[in-house]
Amino acid sequence: MMILIAGPYRSGTNNNLELIKKNMNRLESMALPIFRKGHIPMIGEWVANPLIESAGSKEVGDDIFNEIQYPTAHRLLIKCDAILRIEGDSKGADQDVEIAKKLGLKVYYNLKEIPGAK
């Protein structure tokens, strides 16, 4: 399965880059365990951040950022088989879960719930 990892990225950071990096580290800490279970981990920011930079964004939360950030995750969900929603308040991650449910994707809330690949 390709599994989108969703959780806080900007939430609770007041756009402080150090706090955003901590959130990103937390998201990325889920990737290797998913990979080791035989799946492909995906994080929306892995795709969105280079696009945002290429488009000329000057700061987190500017118009360019907003044009690309959430739509990237939503487009990725169409290609994913499941989503892992990690803990923490996040409007974007909550939106991702709602979209995943509408698409009929499996929603996991803990790494332990994710089965190994067959």
C-alpha cells in the first residue's frame, strides 16, 4: 500500500520554522516503520515543499504556499491506499482523513494497526 502520513505540520507553530521542523521530523519518523512493513510511505510535504519553493514562496502561509500545500495532499490521496493520522491538532490532517474516508481508504491511527504487506 501507499500510505499518506498526516498530522500537524504548521499547526501550533505560529509559523516558527524550528517548530515546523519538529513537526516534520515527527511525520517522517513514521515513514521507516511503514516501509519496513512492506509499504510505501508518503508525506504531502515531501511533494509540496519543493513545488512551493520553485513557485517562489517567500514565507510559510503566503499565497503561493496556500495554493500548493493542501491541494498536494488531496491529490496524493487519490493515489494512496490508506492514511495514517498521527496525533495532534491539525485542520489539514483532519481534512485529509475526511477525504480519505470519502474515497473509501483505510484510515489508521497507530502504526500497530497497519498490517504487513503480503
